[in-house]
Amino acid sequence: MDVDTALLRALTALAEELHYGRAAGRLGITQQAMSKRVLRLEAVTGRSLVDRSDRRVVRLTADGARLAAGAQEVLEAADRLLPDPTAPPGRLRIDVMDGNLVPMVWARRAARAAAGPGVDVVTRAPQQPADALVTSGEAHLAFGRAGAVSAPWPDGLHRRLVLLEPLSVLVPRSHAWAGLDQIPLAELRGHTLWFPMTDAPQEWRDLVAELGRDADLTVDTTGSTFGYQQWAADVTAGVAPPSLLGEEMPPPPGLELSAVPIVHPTPVFPWWALWRSATPTGTVDLLLGAMGLLGTVAPKAGTDVWLPASDALLLDPAQRPPDSLRLR
């Protein structure tokens, strides 16, 4: 179970202050955001952490007190990371969109770096755009689709393309496609792909819907994944049709799965880094460097790729794919 360190930090602050307002002030967030983090931690752990029998006082339950004590040890170990003198006050909060996606891998990589700012991980609600937590001040840096940010582009919001993540078709190893080195996008027409939309991040939902329209694909969006492991297990067992997977996101171990690259063109999810002017660009560079994301945009922008029109418009003119590659 992956738990955002920001959620643990909220609980330890509440355990010490026994007051939502003061605890929120210590973390530099709103009281509403503080309450949401505690509720999110309760949902993740499946335990009641705050005794709400008397709304006039704040008390932790026995489970809450035990978790707060253990969390304090974890956070103290994490805080031994060398701080970056150019970073904003406190630790850097990174919005990774969803804990199962590749930005979580990048955040772990940054946390293991020998130098650089200490980091906490937060996740936005599935329906929120990439800049939601950056704009509210709950995150210093966010990853997601810049094309999902409302137009006109907000003043003071910076963006940088860091990765074009290719999509593959995920199939059981017994499937006829499993032995292919690659599959042309046009070959997927006439077949049903499965991409359950319930609770999926809106940015992925919109991308898959646009790809389906552009490439004339049949995509079954019904149902829920019931978690990453169950989704992959359903595809493995053949009880669900082939699905789509970002190539930087390896399938769960222990399952007989094959990820077949899609080509001519290759659909990609455009990952952008987003931050506000209050976060120094030097800090962002340091963090992206620790994540291994400086100069790693691949496949090369402007080659045989498909990406959503709104993201293509935000690329530098030399990077934009030709209209013929957008299947219009």
C-alpha cells in the first residue's frame, strides 16, 4: 500500500496540535485541505483515525495515535535528505496524478537522490485538471496534460514537456497479438479494447476518448478497474478485452501479460511538468534532474506520433506532429 507522505505529515501535525487550523497553518495549507488529507488517509488505511464523537475537541483514536507515532519515525528519516537552498519554505509537494502512474516512479527516484529537496507526494481527485493543486498551493509541482488546463493559459503557470509516453496494447500471453513485435494502430480497428472509466483520471479518460474518435477504435469504457492489480488480472484471465497501457508503467509482477507497442502512428500520453512562479525554476530543474527527466522527451516529438490536439497546440511549432499523423 502506497501512502502519500503528505497525508502522514497531516496526521502527525494534527496529533501535535490537536487543532485543524493550527495544524494546517504549520503545513502551509488551508484548513479544508487539512481535513481532506486526514479523510483521505482514513480511506487509504481503512481505519478511523480521529475521534469525532465530540466535535468541540480534536482527539485521535487509538489507531490514529499508533499511526501518528510510526509516521513520525518515517518522516524524520525522510527529512534527513539534504534540502535545496533555493526551494520554497518546507518540503516540495509533488502532484503525481495517481499513485500507479509513472510520476510516482519519478517521485521515488527523487526521494532516493543523495541531494536535492525533500519531497512529499500528493494526488489530485480524478476529475481535477493537472494544475488544480498547483493553483491552490497544495503542490509545488504537478505532472499531467497541459492540454487539459483551461484556456486561456493562466498567468504565472509554467509548463515543460518532459515525456511522450507511448501506449501499448496489453494482452494475455495466450493472445494472438502477444507474439508481435509491434502492431499498427489501424490493425486495432474492428476489435474491442477495454479502458474502464470509473474513477480513472479525467486526463486519461479524455485522451482515450479522443484517440478512439480519431482512429475509429471501439473502446469499452464500462466498469471499474477495482485497482491496478485486479485490472491486470482480468486482462490476463481473458475475462476482459485487451487494454491500453503506458509503456513506462510496467504490468504488476507475476502475471502472464504482454505489452505490444502500437505504431504508425504511436499514440502517446504527453507528460508535462507544471509549476507556479512562486516555485523557482532552479528548484524545478534540480528536481527534474533528480528524476532523470532533463532532456528525456521520447519518442522524439514531431515524429510518427499521435497526441491530443490540445497538447499538440502547446508544443513548439517544430515539435508539432503533421496533421496526417493526427488521423483527421
